[in-house]
Amino acid sequence: MRISRAISVASVSAFALGLSGCSGGDAAPAAAPTRASSPLAAHAAWSRSADSGATAAVYFSLVNRSTVADTLTGARSELAEETTLHVSMEHGGTMHMAAVASLPVPAKDSVAFQPLGAHVMLRGLRRPLVDGDTVALTLTFASGRSIPVRSGVRLP
Ligand SMILES: [Cu+2]
């Protein structure tokens, strides 16, 4: 019983990785039925418009519907040279950002990624982000799960 559960989780995450690697390949709807069963989801994702080569933050509400806690361990996007998890903090009256290796996602709870708080940092944008655009990224978790995020771009 334990073994078959582990195998099914591994095959789901392999499927998600395969999909992100070949997005835009054909015209079939991109919605994957396996994702509906994921207890993790990022809602209302957004970013500010930014110039090519610049830095942009992605904000969202990360929801964990599971009764088991998980840990966000990474983010990746083909749109940027480097994609990292960041937190903002005040120090000596000014705001600073720092990269973090992971962020806990409690069971049956949500974590707000928002300005002056946690965010996904895109550094070295490979193209400009314009109003109405979409930023695609993937969040990866300690459980082995990964979820796609489509972030809307709005003017600053
Ligand atoms: Cu940042």
C-alpha cells in the first residue's frame, strides 16, 4: 500500500515536468487532469510590468488544501536567467530582500506572497513584461510535487 502510493506520486510529478518541458507543442488544451488532484495551488498570481533584463517579482496566494504540511523549495521560469524565492524584511528603516532556500506551507492553510513579503524573484528577464502579458513559472515542493503558475502582468 505504501509502495504503490509512492509510485503514483512520482509518476504525477514526472508527468508535470514533461508537460512544462514541451509547452506550446500542439494546440490541445493544456489542462492536465492530474493537476486537479493536487492539494497545492497558486491563486491570483500577478507581476508588475518590467523591461527586458530587469528584475520582476511574482505574487500569489499559495493554498495547501492537504492535511499534510509541505515546503516550497524552488521556482523556475524560462523567462528569467535566475528564479529564486525571496523574502522582504525591514532593516534599519529600509526594506531589503533576501533569497531563501525554502518556505513552509502549513497544512490546510495558505501563504500570501505579496509586496513587502515573500515573492518569487525573476532576475534577468529574457523579454519585457507588458500589461496583459502572462508569466509562466513552476513551483516545486519538498514532497516532490510541482505546480504550474500563470501570472498576469499589470502596470506598476
Ligand atoms: Cu526579491
